Amino acid sequence: MSKIRNYFRESYYELTEKVSWPTWQELQASTMIVLVATIIITLMVWGMDAVSHFVLTQYYNLL
């Protein structure tokens, strides 16, 4: 039981004393980067889906 208690104590110490947490401005900037990247990737996947749907529709209409 003391090993578990020691583990939590050391984990808490590391999170409060050793970890370098970002500032509010850095966090907002990182969030915006992730949001923009997510939108771009979503649009790319949507575009590929639309193109493949169009191509397959045209192909099946030929048959």
C-alpha cells in the first residue's frame, strides 16, 4: 500500500513542480492551430470523398 501512496505523491509532485505548463496565450494559440488544421484536413477528406463519389457515379452510369 505504501508503494501506491508513494506513486501518487511522486506523481503529484511531478505535475505541480516539474511540469512546465503553457500560459493562457500559448494554450489559445495552440488551440487555434489545432482547430485550423482540423478544418483543413476535414475539407481535404470531404473533397476526396466528393471527387471519388463523382468519379464512381460517372463510371457506374457508363455501365
